[in-house]
Amino acid sequence: MSPVRTSTVSRYGASRDDVAALVRALDEPDYRARQIWDALYHRTVPLEDATDLPRRLRERLAGDLPTALEPVIEAVSRDGATTKWLWSCARDGAQIETVLMRSPDRATVCVSSQAGCAMGCTFCATGQAGFERHLDAGEIVEQVLRAAHASEQRVSNVVYMGMGEPLANYDAVWTSIERLHDALSISARRITVSTVGVVPAIRRLAEERLPVTLAVSLHAPDDVLRSSLVPLNRRYPLREVIDAAAAFAAAKGRRVTFEYALIHGVNDAPAHADRLAGLLTGARLRGGAHVNVIPLNPTAGYTGRAPVTAAGFAARLSAGGVRATVRRNRGVDIDAACGQLRARVIDGPQGSASATMVQ
Ligand code: SAH
Ligand code: SF4
């Protein structure tokens, strides 16, 4: 059995078989494989601090199962509920973000699935920066574990709403979902994949064994407006996106969530709400539809801004027969929206008041 090569397998990219092969290559007894796996996924501390493993072995593993992410910035919001990391990937220095949000009843980690994003949504900081590369499964899973080590609460929810389009990096994302479910025991329904509407991939997701939650980013109730905000709409127009979402809901028996970034004077008129409600009620989605209204987070590359209030828009959707909630913008003081911390660091190093430069 050849030893695991550190250049290809990172700490959370390693499968159980990889760990077993490593244990054999190190001439350690077989039971160490289970111990190491438990130390990786069932402890609240990093592997280096898993004191049930002999120190010599831990030191060895630090090299043979290296972490994939180096912290650059760790920022805590003023209310203490939100922590955000900017990481540098050990592989090539690509920068990605992770957010941990804690409330009394849950702890949610928001992960990045790509460094950058090729989809080019006009209002999104990640889209403005362009595509760098796909993350591998180990880089995605490690974001959750690193956040878990920093959280007193057990991580109960994972959302793929950080940088990147998860369904454009399907295989790595799915491998990471299986690992989070199988090794970290996060229930499938508490794992949310947010997509801008990659139709074939939504249909593929509907065939998978785990009934994850699907969130679809709509942002507009008609194709002309949506294409101006979301270029992918020219390839997969609204009708096809909503049909795929309906097929997912039917296959999985799960209500689909729709996201709607509310932009003053662009997509926030009562007529937009009425049209969206008509579109979604007409689609006969199993379990009904739920719209998450997200007041726009301003970004440097887009002149739009959030309306004064989003409550009226949500109420109008409700009146039209569609459940709607306004998502509180958490951690705005630490640029906790998609791609914004990285944009700030790259565009100007002023940082935010509560951020700590780690290196
Ligand atoms: N690529 C996926 C997931 C990452 S983005 C997607 O687009 O769904 C997660 C959510 O944040 C999406 O709904 C996206 O539209 C939204 N978003 C991105 N930039 C935003 C901004 N500046 N203000 C408000 N919401 C934003
Ligand atoms: Fe990519 Fe999502 Fe941003 Fe669009 S909103 S550019 S799909 S990360």
C-alpha cells in the first residue's frame, strides 16, 4: 500500500480509506484509523489537540494530513453572533470566505464552493471579481470543521451561500455534502444548496440519495429583468428554472426556498411582487414556495442600493399567496455578505473595526 501523499490529500479531503492506508503506511495499529476519524469529526478541537492520540502521532499527522486553509482574517460582529473568516488556500493562495452565525437554537456555517464565480451576477461582489477555481471537497468540508472548532454550539446547519456557484462545482460539492452528513451527522434537510439556476444540475440533485434543501436565487419575476441581473438567465430562463425547482420539490417532498435580493428602483415595485407571486403560485410547487427577501448589500462594483424597507414587498408576496420573510442582514459590520470581505481586503486594506489580521 503506497503512503498517502500530502500533496494530494488534505485533512478533510481524506476518505476513511485514505486514513486507513495512512495508518498502515505509518505502521500504526489498525484501530488508529477509527481514532483519527473520530478526532477529525467527533471532537470539538483541532486534530493537533486531540490528546487521546499519542503526541508523536499527532505531530506526524500534522504533516501527513495537512490543513487546506490558512486563516488571513477572523472578524467577529459587534453583537458577537457572527464570525467570518477569510482563508488563504494552502494549495495556491486562493482566498475564500466562511461565515458562522449563531443563534440560541442553531449554529449555521455558510461555506464557499468556489474561489470567485463565473456567473457574473451584477450586484454580487464575488461575481464582480470573476472566477478563479473550483474548491475541492476537502476545502469545503474544512470550512465547516474550522468554524465548528470556534463554536461553543454544535454546528447544526450548513448553507452553500458563500462564494461561488455550488452547482457549477457539482462533484466536489456533493462529496462534501455526503461527508458532512455521514461523518459529521448533519441532517440532510439542514444542508441548503443555493443556486443561481443551473437547471440540469438541479435535476441531478433531485436524483441524489440525500434530501438536501434547495434554495434558488430568482431576483426578478420576468426574463428581461432577470437577464440584466443574472446573466445565466439567458441560458436557463425563469420558466425552466422554476420547472426544475418544482421537479425537485416533487422528487424530494421538500419545500423550495427562493431568494430575492431587493434593489431599490430595480426589482422592488409592488408590480414585481404581484408578478412573482403569480409565477410561484402558478407553478404548483409541492409544499408551496417560500421567498427569502434579502435587502441588497451594497458592493463596490454596483451602484444599486437597498430600499428603505423590505417589509412591504414581503407583505405583498404574502397577500399574493406566497410565504415570504425578510432576511436580516447579519454581520454587515464585518462585510459578512458573499465575497465582500475578500473584496475589501483586495481593494483596500482598511479592514473593519472588529477584524483581526491573523497573519
Ligand atoms: N451562487 C449561489 C450561492 C452563493 S450567493 C447563488 O447565487 O444562489 C448566496 C446568495 O447571496 C444568493 O441568493 C445571492 O444572490 C445573494 N447575494 C449575492 N450578493 C448579494 C448582495 N450584494 N446583496 C444581497 N444578496 C446578495
Ligand atoms: Fe455567483 Fe451566486 Fe454571486 Fe451570482 S450571486 S455571481 S451565482 S456567487
